[in-house]
Amino acid sequence: MIGFENVRKEYPGGTLAVEDFSLEIASHEALVLVGTSGSGKTTLMRMINRMVDPTSGRVHIDGDDVASLDPVQLRRSVGYVMQASGLLPHRTVLDNIATVPVLRGTSKNEARRRAHELMETVGLDAALARRYPGQLSGGQQQRVGVARGLAADPNILLMDEPFGAVDPIVRRELQQELMHLQRDLKKTIVFVTHDIDEAFLVGDRVVLLKPGGVIAQIGTPQEILSDPADDFVASFVGADRGIRALHVERVDGRDVVVDADGRAAGVLESRAAAGRGPAGDGPTGESTRGGQPISDQPASDTPTGGQPRGATSP
Amino acid sequence: MNGNPYLEAFAWLGDPTHWSGPSGIPMRTLEHLGYTVLGVAVAALIAIPLGLFVGHTGIGKGIAVTAAGAARALPTLGLVTLFALMVGIGLTAPMLAFVILAIPSLLAGASSAVESADPATVDAARAQGMTEWQILTRVEVPLGMPLIVGGFRGATVQVVATAMLAAYVGNGGLGRYIFLGLGSQDYPQMIAGSVLVIALALVLDLALLLTQRLTLPRGTRPA
Ligand SMILES: Nc1ncnc2c1ncn2[C@@H]1O[C@H](COP(=O)(O)OP(=O)(O)OP(=O)(O)O)[C@@H](O)[C@H]1O
Ligand SMILES: [Mg+2]
């Protein structure tokens, strides 16, 4: 468990990045920090591995104040996927992935063997093992970054906009892979993004931040979508623009989900076709919001053409 | 001795009697090289650790820059004479001067090498759990190696050109030909000595330039 207690961060020079932030993150939970640029997401995340020390307040991991832990040992035990991949340019892909295990004393051979496995896990062609980061595409670099974060099998994984630099298709692919991984690994993940769709896809819980690290709302994606705390949240999740207020229209005998502007968002499959629940006609004509039915249906039945919500299915 | 002194200098260089014995060209070249290597090596022992420290921590940067600038401005012949008056004739006085002459380039090379590392890369290394020492030795130094070698290059070229002053206070080296020639108005010998110093300087410069290329880390070389 990770806890923030009345954390404040004022950078030298006077920027107040975080005013007063408190939060508890459960073990095995995927928590997403989402907010506009400069709202303090990276600052908060880097307090967990002591890359930033709070001006006041406490951060603890499993009851230990991180300020009492040796920063080097702490950083080796926490996986960190950085905003701009942060790979070492003079080391091969394989050695970049093996960095932390080697620092922790694993033999080079063993660490490289494991790095090879991780390349497969994150969907990297084995032929790239001997390349240098400068010889990779942005998406490949980010996969290497994810593999490096996982290499020492940390309980906590920090991911700072890990898929920021890739096109939407690759991004979707990486998100899916992360969710598959998380199903097996059950890490405690703290994930930063400013993409609300990604936040809802990845997060068991989502924290919406205003500038200064002020929590605008915290809850499951369903909770936030169905009941935005204020106009800021409503605008951030797009509820006010109608892109989350979906309804179903019948076109050529199929149920098409349409947003408030009349743009088709996807096709509604019957629950039977989705492999779940009794066969039915689907909630034809029934109003849904944000792709999340307001009714008590499981999230994975979400009838939009949007991303499946595998990670949060019960 | 009334021909073209430059042609005579080449005749002097071609004379086989000048290529053997303790005052022959090979021996004098070796002495000259020895002074250079010794001076640069002693300077490196002081300047490299200091430069790496200054570059990594930023501590004492102002002082280092000022001191290096001042050292560069010192007249070497004056230093050699001054030290010789203090410690007497021998190798100590010129060696002290060479060390002082070599330090600024080495110091600047080492500190700029460390400073040139991309802050994001250093931050990433730290975030993965490298100690400050590991960041220095595994990230900053390998990435900055060409600049460190560049410092050696600058220092070496300066010392090799100045090492003839060793002969001024009674030592060997290629400076012997120059000061002997000067004393006896034997201009061909003086010119030959100068040519040899220049040639040695060029060879060393080229060798270090190649080393600089070779130390550019794989992965950062242009494709
Ligand atoms: N090292 C630093 N020194 C001074 N100010 C900083 C530093 N790092 C961040 N800040 C400032 O603190 C505030 C929060 O920055 P932070 O990086 O946490 O934002 P963020 O939410 O991660 O933004 P982004 O989405 O752009 O990555 C910003 O105003 C930023 O300029
Ligand atoms: Mg950030």
C-alpha cells in the first residue's frame, strides 16, 4: 500500500506544484493520475521513489516512511517507466532492460536471459536485442522502457505517460498488453496520463487533478462518468460536450451507438454475442452515458465501440 | 654555412650520424615524448578527478574555471626559469611547468564531459537506482569520453610544443637541438629541431584525434 499524507511540494524558485495532497493506493490496484499539463502528476509520482522529496507531509509504502528508506535501494525496488523512455543511449536494448537486475547483483548472463523473456512479454522482436535506443522507433523505445520497469519484478510500478509518444493504434496495442500483464502480475500500478480515455481504460480508480495537485474527483471510471463532481470534471471527461452521452439508434437492423452530436461511436452487440448473460435485444433506445451503462450491468458489457474494459471486469 | 638553411636542415636530418647514439634523433625524440607523457600524466592525476567532481556536483565550478584561465595565461618560459631558480637545474622545474600547463585543458575536458551528459539520461539512471558513483562511471564518463580525450589532446599538444624548454635548463629532448643551434648559430640544426617537434606534435595530435573517434560510444555515433 502506498500512502500520501498532506504532501506539499514547492520547487526551488517558488513553483507550488502540489499544495496538499492525501491519498491511499491499495496493493495490486492500478491507480491513474490524470490532469492537465503541470497539474503535479509527475511530481507526485516521483515522490514514491524519492526522486522528489516533499516539502512537507509524508509518503509511505507499506507503513514505512520513504524518507527513512535508502533512496538507491528504494529506486531499485520500484519499477519506473519514464515520460520520455529515459533509456541509456550507450547501452543496447538488452542491457537497458537488464539495468536494474544488474544493479541489484544479478549476474549479467542471468539478467540478459530474463531481459530476452521480457522483450517477448512486451512484444519486442528478439532481433532488436543488440540495437541501441537511437536505432528504435518511439513505440519500440517505450516498450523497452516498460520491459525495463518490469525487469526486477517490482511490486510497485510507476508509469509516467508510458505510451505518450506513439500513434493511437500502437498506443491501443500497448494499453491492451499492459492490461493483460496486469491481470497476471497484479502489481500496484501508479499510472500518469493526460488522456482521459486511457485513464478509464487502465485505472481501477482514477484521480482527476487540478493544477496544484488538487483532487477534483477520485473514484472508479464508472463513478466519475456517472456522477462528475463538478464542471471541471464534467468538461475533462467530455460529458459536457456530449461525447460521453451515448444513445442507441437502430440502423439496418443493427444497434448503433451514437453520441450527442450524432456521430457513430460503435455497434451494440447483444449480450449473448459478447459471451455473457442471457440473450437479449440489448438496451435498445436506452440512454447510456460515457459508454458505461447507468444500470447495474457489468462494465465489460459496455456496448460501445470503445475499448473493452477487461482489466476491471469482475 | 651560407646555403639555404632550410635545405641544410633537411640535409642535417638526413645525416645518418644524427640518427644514432645518446644524442641522436631517436633518443632525443623518446626523451621528448617521455617528458610530455610524464607531464600530462601527472597533470591528469590531479585534473581528471577534480574535473569529474566539479562536473558531476557543480561544486567549485567558478573557482576551477578562474584557476584554469589563470594557469593558461602563465608564460611557460617564465615559469620554467622561476622554478629552476627555486629548485635548481634538472627535470623538476620544467616538469612543474608542464603540469601547470596541462591542467587547464584536462580539467575543462573532464568537467565539460560530465556536464555534457543529457540531464534526462542522468535523471533516468538515478531513477533506476544507480548510485552517484555509478552514474559518473557508467553513464557520464562513457558518454563524455570523447571530450575527456579532447582534454588530453589539448594538453598533450601544448606540452609537446613546450617540452623543448626542458633543454633550456639542462635536460634532453628535441629542445637540445634548438638550444644548441641557437648557441652556436647553427640554424639548420635549430630548424631541424623545430621540424622534429612539429612532427611529433602532429603525430600525437592525430593519434589522439583517432582515439577520440574510437571512444565515441556505440549507440551515439551517427548512423
Ligand atoms: N524540477 C523542477 N523545478 C521547478 N519546477 C518544477 C520542476 N519540476 C516540475 N516543476 C513545476 O511543477 C509543476 C508540476 O510539474 P509536473 O511535472 O509534476 O506536472 P505534470 O502534471 O507531470 O505535467 P505534464 O503532464 O506536462 O507532464 C509545473 O508547474 C512545473 O513547471
Ligand atoms: Mg509529467
